[in-house]
Amino acid sequence: MSSLAAAASSTSTGEAVQFWVLAVVAVAGALGAVLMKKAVHSALSLAGTMIVLAVFYLANGAYFLGIVQIVVYTGAIMMLFLFVVMLVGVTAADSLKETIRGQRLLAGLCVLGFGILLGAGIANASLRDFNGLGQANAGGNVQGLAALIFTKYVFAFEITGALLITAVVGAMVLTHRERTGRPATQRERSEARVRGKHLPPLPAPGVYARHNAVDIPGLLPDGTPSELTVNPTLRARGQVRDVSGEALEDLAALEQRSKEWLERNNDRSEERAQ
Amino acid sequence: MNPANYLYLAALLFTIGAAGVLIRRNAIVIFMCVELMLNACNLAFVTFSRLHGNLDGQIIAFFTMVVAAAEVVIGLAIIVTIFRSRHSASVDDASLLKL
Amino acid sequence: MENLIGLLVLAPLLGAGVLLCGGRRLDRTGHWIGTLLAAASFVIGVVLFADLLGRPADDRELGTTVFSWVPVGGFRADVGFQLDQLSMTFVLLITGVGSLIHLYSVGYMEHDERRRRFFGYLNLFLAAMLLLVLADNYLLLYVGWEGVGLASYLLIGFWQHKPSAATAAKKAFLVNRVGDMGLSIAVMLMFTTFGTFAFGPVLEHADQAGEGKLTAIGLMLLLAACGKSAQVPLQSWLGDAMEGPTPVSALIHAATMVTAGVYLIVRSGAIFDAAPDAQTAVVTVGAVTLLFGAIVGCAKDDIKKALAGSTMSQIGYMILAAGLGPIGYVFAIMHLVTHGFFKAGLFLGAGSVMHGMNDEVDMRRYGGLRTYMPVTFVTFGLGYLAIIGFPGLSGFFSKDKIIEAAFARGGTEGWILGGAALLGAAITAYYMTRVMLLTFFGEKRWQPDADGKLPHPHESPRTMTIPMIVLAFGSVFAGGLFSLNDAFLKWLEPVTGHAEGDSPLTATQVTAATMVVLVVGVALAWAQYGRRPVPVTAPPGGLLVRAARRDLLQDDFNHVVLVRGGEHLTRSLVYVDHTLVDGVVNGTAASVGGLSGRMRRLQNGFARSYAVSMFGGAAVLIAATLLMRAV
Amino acid sequence: MSFPLLTATAVVPAAGALATAAVPAARRTAAKWLALGVSLATLLLAAAQLVRFDPDAAGPFQLTESHAWIKDFGVRYDLGVDGISVVLIALTALLIPFVVLAGWHDADPLEDSSTRWRPTQGFFALILMVEAMVVIAFEATDVFLFYIFFEAMLIPMYFLIGGFGDRAGERGEAETAAQRSYAAVKFLLYNLVGGLIMLAAVIGLYAVTAHQLGTGTFSLTEIVQARADGRLEFATTTERALFLGFFFAFAVKAPLWPLHTWLPNAMGEATAPVAVLITAVVDKVGTFAMLRFCLQLFPEASKWATPVILVLSLISILYGALLAVGQRDIKRLIAYASISHFGFIVLGIFAMTTQGQGGATLYMVNHGISTAALMLVAGFLISRRGSRLIADYGGVQKVAPVLAGTFLVGGLATLSLPGLAPFVSEFLVLVGTFSRYPVIGVLATVGIVLAALYVLVLYQRTMTGPVAEPVRGMPDLRVRELVVVAPLIVLLLVLGIYPKPVTRIVDPAVEHTMSQVHQSDPKPDVHVNDVEAAK
């Protein structure tokens, strides 16, 4: 406990090292989140940054927040993101090509200027010496926070509760789909099916006796993969494992071996005849 | 080490997040960048609370997290709805907000 | 007594109100009501006249202030009446002739379904005219002045279904408005000069004002007189005014209204006496007009227009006399009265002739009517003799005196004016003889009218002949009575003052001269129209004749310069208003619209570009705050 | 605390407007009668003001009411009337009943229009609303209060102009509607621009007072008082700028050349009663405000600007008259005539003589009445034939003599024939101008000739001559219409013959204004003593 308090009130060399190492990681993660082409990768790198931040919280004596950061943010919110990414799937949005003229340039300028300003602002502030959280965390960080939340900030706290409830309801309202038309009857569905391209059920993925994973397209008699057998989403994501190639290779190898075997037999028969 | 470095880091992260918001087209990614910015702010708050030696900064960061959670919920719901209606999560496709 | 004066004006005014607002139920009796009220005011006039005669010559003046009209600051206009000898003379003339002509109109307008309204207008005219001569200040006089203008407008345009009549009425009013402008400016000048415009103080202190101002006032008054009395250059309306019914021409455009100008000048004598330049202008206008009118009168074949020309020229005589100053004032008024008699008589005669010839006005289509309408012939003839100044008749006395006074002006000026007056007398004799011959003598030149039936000339009903007879008496004896030991002179002298000029010619010489020119004029006319038969269609005639037929081109001048010019001006102004003044405004609006249209482009709808601008804005804000902190 | 008469005079029509608007769609006639009743009630209140008003009482304003309104900005709810405003209020209250009566059928919905749309109620409610605002504007002695209503009255006027018009006639329905909305927008924009510039000036005034008196104020009396005892000193340029700001707005409202072009459109497209409302009531606020605010707040600047303003008004007089001659549309002709008359009013105000200003005030009243008479009769004529073009008429006099007669009287009043009211005022204005600026006075006198020209040309083309085919069988004035016109004509006659009651009330106020501007009438050269002058 006391060490923690100490850690909170002064900066040790250890912390410095930790900072310089993790800061790099955090920035890298952030950049990754911005620059990665696929949403999933962005999400993951962002999660990394968050974890790093959680560590920094801890280092700054905000133990409660550090834990919450990991549990709530990284654990819940980022997972929520991933869910949505899965739902939405891949879209044209993922290409990094700019469509609005001058957007990149303007954005760059603004960001640059903004960053410089922030830096300048911080640089201007006099932050030579600081008084750590020693006595603030004396009774324990969580207790301290609790004391504040339920006294000084109780009103804001309650409001936040209301906000959360509202958010939940809002999310439900938004995502709840109203059925506009009447549901299709069985007859209609069957008719639609008859008229559609595929009367029988779609062919199953997988190659008989070798693979049965969903991401492996079945092979047509000539060994080429069939588009119908895999989920379009997977194909769009490029997560289709095409095994047609190795099947053909196997075939070629088989013929090769049989040919060699036949030759050997011919040689034997000649020897017997002499 | 001077804790102000935390602030510089926060500023840097914030800026990066902002750049992401401005550059990316995928609504989800934009959203993530927003989260990044929020986190940067949180870091700043926490650092401040350490510098001042009281917990108010942490409280604010805490509230920020809560609000962010609510915001994410709604935001993602909206994204999903939009995606449903126009089969795209690109913010540029929803460009009807003009005269 | 004083209250009677107000009654004098009120009686016909009442009549006008009743007749105009009375509606159809008065159609049966309306004309008699009008005539009765006119006669009533005549009676009142006589009573007042008797009262005045009963007083010593030096205080024959009644004055009364009815109520304070427009009191604003130092500006005080009262409704007040002033009855002195001058006004009295006019009152008698107006109401007398007026009543007679009311009577005449009863017969003349018999077949007009709007007769009630006609009498209403006539009464309105009487009221306005009486107000004009009875007012005790110039502003009230102005009211009457415009009132008679209105009445004349309504009466000239009485047959409104005829576009010509409507146009003539409008023209008359407009030309008069120009004159009225002069009068109103004169009143303003008086106000700024004297601080008041009541006759008493103004005329009393006239000599104290600077001569320049007085001249200005005088010229403005002259302008007014020109407008009302159809003097050059504002005479053009009188000829067209003959579009009105003949009684109107007789009453308004011969006997009374057109003489208002003379009244104005005589009334303002004090001002003119103190402003010789103004007087010169007056006499010039008078001389020019008397010749102008006479010449025009010679050329017209329309009997009424011929008489109108003669009216112009006779009033020219009066103005001339009035311009001569104290020498002439009395004779101006005297000629005015006698002229009132014989000219009204002549017009009524003309009306009677037209009545008999189903409204034919072209003298060349008359001829030999003396046997068919004897009364008309006799009365008209007497009027004729009177106007040409036949010895012993009214015109002789009054006109002679004027010519004499003109010579008495002295110097070359005197010779010029006198010569003009004489020449005018000669021409008068000429054209009046012409009228006489064309109408009553020679062979019949009657033509079928529009409906193709020949006229059956007949004597007019009694209601028409009686007034003619009375007026004939007037035109015969009035002059003699007035000159009987200078009764008229003595009567008016206290108001107008009088001065004997030293004429280069003796009275007898002047008379002889007039006689000579008279004979010459008559002889010429006889030679031209008496001996040879008269062509029904006018011969082309020489340059002067053709010009004279067109009112000496003065009308054309007005048309080209004023009407055309005005039309172009207004048209171009309308254009300017629409394109320039309005265009500037609309242009501004359009440019603003265009600008906003361009700015709309910024709203491209991409949330991200909005975000950029927001972010930039935030950056700017931070920069600003930091700068503030730094400073 | 006595009965707040001034407030009541404004509140009654306002309340009446709301009540009228609330009348259910089916009960159209009820709404009309209600509106008429309210306007008459207002007339009674205005009459009460006249009765309780004492011309000779000391102090500029009477029947004053004063309450704090917006304390932080020193805005007060100050009402008060002087001789000028009380007369103008009376004029307004007098005209509105006639406007209502004349517009009796103007807003009846067409047969095919849906019953849920309630034009009639709206029409009369808007008229009453305008009346209320105008009355307040006349009563306000607080610059800000005045400004608010000066601007607010644009809104109902906008809807009155844009929402209600004559029958389409030859021009198609769409064409007419387009013209109408154009006119309405033009009216609104012109006056808004003027109003905004004035707002800037108002704020500037506040700033100056706040800076010099410590506490900013909008109160007219207070500012005038402060200037009188030297606590408040305007820098020359400041005063001129503020003056121009105020004057611009008023010059737009009382259309002064070259800010006039909105008036012909507005009056041409609006129905005759609304046109009367514009020119006879609303525009008067502009000229009135020149007299009350421009002169009293900024005397020096007024004197400085006088020459230019006089020239402008002279141009308005002649220009308006000439354009009136050139018009082919009856209502536009009357509009241009009004521009000419407003020129006379402004001329009189800035001639800075008792006669000029008294005459100008009288002119506002008389012009209101005479234009109302002429315009309403013209409206009746147009409603019969369904065309505004002069060329479509002719010989009306023969088929509808009474209509023609009243029209002629209205016209004669417009050309200010002596004996009718406008003559007195016009002559006073001319004399007042002439005694200080002879040349301008003489030039302005030319206007009376032009006036005769356009009136008589109009009368001749429409009323005289052979009967035009479409006019044949045109009915003469109905009782309702006669009830509208007759009183106006009687009033014209009475005020023409005996204007003293009005001048009696106006005179002291004018004297007061003159003293505010430190002006006195020029003296005549020859001193005829007053005994004689009075004779």
C-alpha cells in the first residue's frame, strides 16, 4: 500500500522506463487503429492501446480506473465493436482511397496545427513540481472515489444512471426492426424458391473425406472450386481457403506414381522372358 | 521523469484519433477513433488528478467512461440501422445533409 | 345688413346642394328651385344695393367676418365678406344675368334628362362667383376662383358622352390651374411680404413693400387673370369651352366668370399702381389679346366660336383699361358690365338660333333667318349694334372711354395702345357684321342634319325670349345710364379712385376715329358677305385666314410643345422608374441570390468535411485563447 | 392611477383581432360584424382621447403612462400623446371601420376553397392587428417601444398584401398570385432594410446616452430634457449618423423618392381597403416619426440635412405626379399620386415653419381621408369590372352616376380643390415652404397643376365619353358602399370649410416641436400690426 502511495507521489526511474516503452506501444497502437485497412485490425490495435493506457492509469495512482479501463473498455466496449464489425461485415468503406477532394490535405493541416497548439499549450503550463496522490489515496483509491461520487458528485452520478438507461432503451428502439409487410406464407416462399436459381439446397462446403470446414469451397468434377458452397461474406473478406489446387496436385502425383509403378512391372516381365 | 510527458502523450493520441476521424470512411473505425480521443482525454484527466493531488480528475475520467459506454451503445445501434437501410457503413454514402 | 351678404352666397349654394344630392325625385321641379334661388340672391343683392345707396358715398362698405378659417401660427385666414361698390356692381351683374340665364335654360334644356343636375351646377357657379367677388381676402377669393373653375369644368363637360366636351372641360380646368398657380404664388408672396393677405391691410400698405416684390405679385396676379379671363397666352381654352350648353357660354364664358380676371386686377389696383412694370405687362397682354381675339373671331364659321373670339377681344379691352391704372379702372368695369349685357344677349341669341336649327352651329349653313325668328333677330341685332359701338348704345360709351384712356397713356406707348384699340374696334365691327350677315341675311343655306331632315327654324319659347329681350334692353340703355353725368364713375370712384389723363387727342377726335374705323369694318364685311353669295363650305383662304381658323396656331404650339413634350417626359420617366430606380433594387436582390447560391456549394453534405471545419474551428479557438493568455 | 386610456386604445383592437381570428370557419359573417364592432369601439376610445386631450396644457405629452419594461436596457413602456399623435390616432381609428366595411366581401373564400381555410377571419383579424400596432406606434414615447411596433406592423401588412387580392380578371390566377407575392416581398424587404438601419441607429442612441448619462435610456422626453440642460451632447458626426439612420427608415415607410418603388406594387396588387391601410394609415407612421423623432432627437442634424431632404421631397412631388400621369392602372396611378402627396408632407415637415409643419400634420389627416375616398371608390369600380386598367373603362358616368360623382369628389380632393380638406393643408405646406425657401415653394406649386392633370385624365378616361361595352349595365353604388363613401366625403367638406378644430389641437404641438428645433417663422417685410391682420 505505502509503495503504491509512493509510486503515486513521485516518479521513479522504473516508471520512466515503463513510460518510454509503453508510450511507443500506445502510439503504435493508435496509428494502427487509424491506418489499418481492415476494421478488425483497427479494433485490435486500439484495444492494445487501451490496455497500455490502463497501465498508465495504474502508474498514475488511479487504480480503480485502471481496472475499469481493462474490464469495461477493453473487455466490453471493444468487444461490442468487434460484434458490430462482424454484423456489418466488410464494406467499400475499408479502402483507404480518399474520395473528397482536398479532405486529406485539410485534415492534415488541421490536425498538425492542433497538435502543435496542444503541445505549445502544455509546454506553456508550469508543471515542474507536483503533489502526488499520497493522502488522497491514503484511505484507498476506491474508497476515495466512492466518497466523492456519493457526496460531491452524487447528482451527476444519478444523471449518468439515467443516461445509461436511456441509452439502453435507445439502442433497443433503434435496432428493433419493424415488420413492414405481412410475413410471406409458406406457399409464397416455396414459389419464390421454385422461381429462384437453386431449387435444391445449396451444395455443402468441404471436400469429401478430406475437409469439412465452412471456409473450404467444394470442388466441381473438374476440380475447380464452386462459388455456391461458401458464405459470400467469407469470400469478400478473402477468408476462403481454396484447396482445389492441392487436390489437382494430388491427382498429378498419383498418376506419376502409377506410371513409375507400371514401368517397373514391365522391366520385371522382360527379365523373366530372358 | 516529468509527468507532463503523460500529457504530451495524451495530446498525441488525441491528435491521432482526430486525424482518424477525419480520414477514415468506415463509420465503425471513425467511432473507434473517437474512443481513442476520449481515452486520450481520460489519460490527461488522470494525470491532472495526480498533479493536483486530488481525485476529482479521476472522477471526471470515470464519468467520461460511463458516458462513452452509453455513446458507443447508441452509436453502434445507429450504425447498424444505417447499414441495414443502405447496406453500407461508409459515412460518405450518407451525404444527404445538404441543400 | 351684414348677415345678408352671407345669405347672398348661401342661397345658390343651398340650391346646388339640394339639386345635386336631391336625387331623381327633384327632376320634376329641380329647375324651378334653381331659378328661384338665383332670383332670391338677386333680390337680396338689390336690397343691399339700396342699402348702399342710402349711405354717404365714402362709407358704402359693409364688412363681416363669419368665422376664422385657417389659423396656424401667424397665418390667419378668415371667412369674411366685404361688400363695397365694386363687389356690389359684380353682385348685381352676376345675380341679374345669372337669374335671366337660369330662366332661359329652363326652356333651352327642356329635353335634357339631366336638367336638374345642370341647374345644380349653375347654382354652384353662382355661389362660387359671388364668393369670389365678396371675399375680403385673397385666400377666400382663391376659393371662389377655383370654385368657378370647377363649375365651368362641370358645365363645359356637361354633355360628357361627347368626348370633345370632356376634353374641352379638362383643357379648360388645366389651363385655369396654371393661372391658379399664379394666384396661389401671389398669395404666398403677400403672406411673406405683409404677413397677411386680407384686402384691407395689403392694399393699404402696398406702397411700403419693395417694388421688386410688388412687381412679382403683380405678374403672378396677371398670370391668374390670364388664365381665368382667357388672355394670351392662356386663352386657348375658351374656344373649346363652347362645347358646353349655350346658356353656360353666355353666363360663364361671356358675362361673368371670364371677367373675374379684370375684377382681380382692378381690386388689386393699389399693388399695380406701385409696380409700373407689372402694369406695362398688363396693358401689353390686354392689347395683344384684343387683337388676337378679334382676328380669331373673324375666321371662325362656328357662331359660338366667333362670339368666343369676340369675348376674348372685349376682355382684352377691359384688361388693357385695368392696366392703365386709375384712368382706366372705372371704364374697365363699365365695359365689363355693358359687355355682360350684350355679349350674354348675343350668346342667348345664338343659342336660340341653334335651338331652331337643330343645333347646327356653322354659320355658313344659316342665312335669311330674320323672318323666321324675329325676336331673336331684333335682340341679336341690338346686341350687335351695342358691341360694335354704335353711337348711343352701351358699347359705344364704354369702349370709347377705353380707347381714349389708352391714348392718354401718353408717349409712343400711348399711340401704340390707342392704335391697337382702334384697330380692334375696326375688326370687331368687321367680324360682328359678318356674323350678322351670315346668320340673318342672305339666302337660306340650310343643310339637312345628321338624321337627314332639314331644320324648321322657329321662334323659341317665351322662357328663352324674355331673357333675351331684357338683356337687349340692357345692351341698349346701360351705357347711356352709366354715363349720365358720370353716375358710374362717381359710384365706383371711392373704391378704384380715378384720374383724368391728358390725352394727345380730344374726346371728339377719338370718337370720330372710332366712327371711321367702325364704318370701314362694316363696309368690308358687307363687301365680302353682303353682296356676293356665301359658299357653304369655307374657301381655303390665305395664310392668315387659315392660321386664324386654327386660333393663330397657338393651340398647335401648346400641343406640340406641352402635350407631346409632356407625354414623352412621362413615358421616359415611367421607363426610368421601372428600369433604373426599380432595377437597382432588383439587381441587388439578384446579386445576393447569386452569391448565396455559390456559398451553398460549401454544404457538400459529407459529414467528414463538416468535421474538418469544426476541427479547424476548434483549433482556431484554442489558438485565440492561447494568444490571449500570451498577451 | 387613472384609467389607462392609451393602452386600452391599442389593446381593444388587438384583443378584437384574436377574437376575430378565433371565430369558427362557418360563422364568417359573425367575424365581420365582430371586427366592425371592435373597430367602432376603438373609434370611441380615440374619441375619448380627443375629449380628454387639452390642447393648451403645459408639457409636451398628455395622458401619459409609464412603466419599467426591460430594466437592464432602460427600455420603458412609455405612452403619451401630443396634439399631432392624438389627431393621427383619431384618423386611424376613424378609417379602420370604413376599411372593414369596404372590404366586407374581399376575403370571402371562393366556392371551391376548402372550409378549413379561414381567409375571412384572418383578413379582418390582420386589419385589426395593424390598427393596434399603428396606434401604439403613435402613442409610444420610448424610442425602442416605437421601433418594435414600427417593425411589427410589417408582418400583418405582409400577409394582407400577399394573401388577399383582386379577382384575377384577364391576367391568369397564377400570374396574379405571382405579382402579389412579389409585391408583398418587395414591401417587406424595403421596410425591413429601413428598419434594420434604424435599429442600428437606435442602439447607437442607447450607446451614446449610456456613455454620457451613465444609464442608457430610450425615453424621448428624457433625452430631449437631457439635451436641453446640456447633460447630453451629441458629437456632430454621431448626431448626423443617428439622424440618417432614423430618417432612412422613415423615408422608406413614407415613400420618398427614390425609395418609393415598393408602394405602387403593393397598392396595385393589394385590395383597395388594404391599399388604403397602407397609404392612409401605415405610411403616416413614417412621416409622423420624422416629426416626432428625427426633429426632436436630432435638431442640429435635421437642420444640416434639410436642403437635401427638401430637394428629395420636391423630386417626389413632381416625379410622383408625372408618373401618375403616365400610369395605365388605376390603383398604381393613385399610388404615385400618394407618393407626390407624401412629398408635400415631408416638404412641410422640413420647411421648419409653423405653417409647414402644421400643414404637414393636417395633410396627413386630409390625405388619409381623401385617398381613402378615392381608392375605395376605385376599388368598388374595379370589383364591378374586374380590371384595373384605365383603358377597360369609359362612360361609367352614364351608367353609374353616383359612383362617378363620388369618384370625382375624391379626385377633386386629391387635386386639393379649395373648399375640400386637402386644399387647406397643401396651401399651408406651400406657404410654409415658400416663406423660407421661395424657389422650392414655387417649384412645388407646379405640382398642383400636374395633380389636376392626372386626376382629370383619369376621370375623363374612365367616367366620360361613350359607354364602354363591358361597363354597360354596371350597377351603381350599393348601400354598404354608400355608407362607406358618404361620411368620408362629408368629412372632406367639413374639414375643408372648418379645419379649426384640428388646427387648434395641432398648433401647440407644432409650436413645441419648432421650439425643440430652435426655429421660428421668418418675419414679413412689412409689419402690418396684428389688429389689421386679424381683420
